[in-house]
Amino acid sequence: MRHGCKVNHLSRTHSHRVAMMSNMATSLIMHKRVETTLAKAKALRVYVEPLINRSKEDSTHNRRIVFGYLHSKEAVNELFREVSQKVANRPGGYTRILKTGIRKGDNSEMAIIELVDYNENMLKEAKTKKVKSTRRSRGGKKAEEAVAASEAAAVEAPVSEAPATEEPKAE
């Protein structure tokens, strides 16, 4: 029984689980996304987010601690050089888990875990989203028609009307 143990053991021994998380974290950092089962993706997020957070401050101590988890010089260099620059202003939530359906063989839920700042498709959508103005009005069809009518009236109305001056009549 679990009895409050918060670690998902993933049906593996401790050494196997640590090695698997290390390899998956290295793959995630190097390739920016990994396709795996949902349970492994959730466990990987808990494993890799503190490492990314530690990479924000580039010091020998932090590099050695991260290397102790990843066991890959290339992954540590990639994390401290490129990934940390992208996530420097982000307060947390460096990874995103997207469910992709079920695996045909054993019916397990599959997911993609990716680094948030490296998905170009989602970044394009975020930039092109229309900024909604905040106003306290009824949000229905009539309100939209009223706004459109007021904009049309503003366009048609002259900006400033000066009083017409009468010219003296020549008799």
C-alpha cells in the first residue's frame, strides 16, 4: 500500500526508475519534446522542473547538482546555455503535457511532454490572439450591433463643425 507515499513507482525498482527518469530528462532537454505514457510524463515533469529552475543561475555548484541527475555533459550544457535563456523570465511551469490518445497494444494513455517555450505553433497562436477589450456591457448580438452602429456614426460624423460665415451680399 502507498500510505501517503507521493512517488509513482511506475512498476520499477528504484535504480531502474532513477535511470529511466535521467534518460527521459536528457531526451527532453536535447529534443525539446518526448512522447511517452501519461504516468511517465507526469513523473518526468516532477523530476525535470526543479532542474530547469536550478539552471536559471549558472554556477559551478548548480551545474554539478544537475549533472548528478542527468549524467550527460551535452544535456547540462544545453540546459544552462539555451533552455535557461528562454525560461529566464518564467516563474515556473516549464513543461506542458498534451494527451495524444491511447496506445493500440496495451490501451495505455499516451502523452507528449514538451518544453513550453520551444513549441513554435503554440507561440504563434499566442501572438496572433486578439486582445479583448474590457468593458461592462451586455455581450450579445444586440451589443455587437450597437457597437458597430456607434463606430459607423463616428466615422460619418465630421470631426468639428465650424459655424458658417455669411458673406456680405453685393447688390
